[in-house]
Amino acid sequence: MAEQSQYEELARQFSAFGAVKRDLQRSLPHDCPAGSAAVLMLLGRYGEMRMSRLAELLAVDMSVTSRHVAHVAERGWIDRSPDPADKRSRILSLTEKGVKQIELLSERSTELLAYRLSDWSDDEVGQLIAMMSRLRDSFGDCRYTPRLAQALPDATEETTRTPA
């Protein structure tokens, strides 16, 4: 297991990683904000799905998911059709325009990453991919579970303690 100081530095690096995300988001087309891009990319990766599944994958509540879905639907990037198994639900699927939008998003993010990492070797980029994939696997779906709650110190306890 790594030393405490390494985890502290890792936390600082994650905090600074926001700049990388913001740079990637600035490369998005003006009519496709990050939430909309995430909807398209997930539908492109996993195929058609219910809105509840999309909310789960986005790790946001249904109201936020609904806003993102409305935005991409208004632009003709997705279709919302009745779910044959449950007429109250909708199945979301990409349209041809949506597939083209994903291609544009991919092209822009790839160009930005190629530019920013131009002084990295192919091996270094491969190592980064492998380590980020492993990190993502370690976090799973990032849900706060009772098991995780037991493993972590209580944040409220930490903030309500009085100094000795």
C-alpha cells in the first residue's frame, strides 16, 4: 500500500485535473455542452437504453438526465420512442445526426489530446490509458454504498470536532 503522503499528492493531482477536463470541454462545439456530449457518448458506447439506465451511467438524478436528453433531442441527435415493455418509459437511441455529432466530438477531443500530449511517447500514452482504466475499475460506478460508508471516516465527525 502506498504511503499517506502519496495519497495526499494524488488527491492534489486529481483536484488539478479539473483544468484538463475544462480544456476538453472548451473543445466541444458551442451547441453541445459536456452533459449533452456525455449522453451521446454513452448511447454510442452502450446502444439504445431507457432514461433510467442513462441516469445511472451518468451518475446523476433523473431531472438532470431529462434536461440533457431534452437538449440532444431538440437538436435531432437522439430519438425517444415508447418502450414496448413499459409504455410509460422511453427508449433513447442515436439518430444519424447523433452519430455524426459523436464523430465530431471524438475528432475534437482526439485533436486536443494529440496536441497537448505531443511530447509524450506512444508508450507513455499507453501507460496512462492503462493506469486510468485501472483507476476507473477501482472506483467502479462511484456510488456511495453502506460498505464504503463503513470504510471511510465520518466527514461530519471530522468537521464538528473541537480543537484540543
